[in-house]
Amino acid sequence: MRPDLIHIRIDKWLWAARFFKTRPSASHACELGRVESGGQTAKAAREVRVGDLLKIRTEGGDFQVVVLALSELRGPAAAAQALYQETEVSRELRLKAEAERKAMFAQDGQRENRPSKRDRRRIIQFRGLD
């Protein structure tokens, strides 16, 4: 992080904070309205400043974060997590949604499996197709 940074583009910050894998994907998310700053949808060129409240929708969930530091460079995950602080409400909602997804997957996982080769042979023999 450079100490002379006062503000940077929001797409660069989102990439550096590791919310998106590439900067173009961060820019695309801004275009689609998946990033809000101060209650308004943020364009990719919008400047982000320390103390801003951002709402970010990604494949990993919905995040509401407060910007703690600025960086244009993508570093290790530990350094990226030092750039923001997730709000308590956001963390609870994200964990609740994750638990619901796991519960749905557990229910879907109880389906019966496909018949084995031996079962198919018995079905064919029973139907008299053999």
C-alpha cells in the first residue's frame, strides 16, 4: 500500500481486496450493478476512499464492508483482508445463506443412485426384453 494514495478506482480496489479474480471481472460486476457505494450503484471508475461502506454481490455471497485501507496491488490473502472489515450483519446473513445452501445440498444428496449394471440386467430380464 502506498501512503500517498488518497483514493483509487473501485474496480482496482475490489481486485486488490480479492473479491474478484480479475480486474475486468470486477469492472463487469460494477457494470451489472453488483457493487454499491453509499447506497448508489458504483461505476468501475468511481473513487473509493477509506471509511466508505460498500455492498458487494459475488458468487461467494453478499458482502457489506467498510474500507480500512487502499491498495492498487494485489497481494496475499492476509494483506487483502486487512483492506476491509466486514460488518457483523453481513457476516451473519452470509453464514445463514451458506447453511441454507448446505441443507439444500444434503437433501438433494439423498436421491437414489442409478441402477447398477446388475440391476439393469434384472430390470431387462423382468420386463421380458431379453
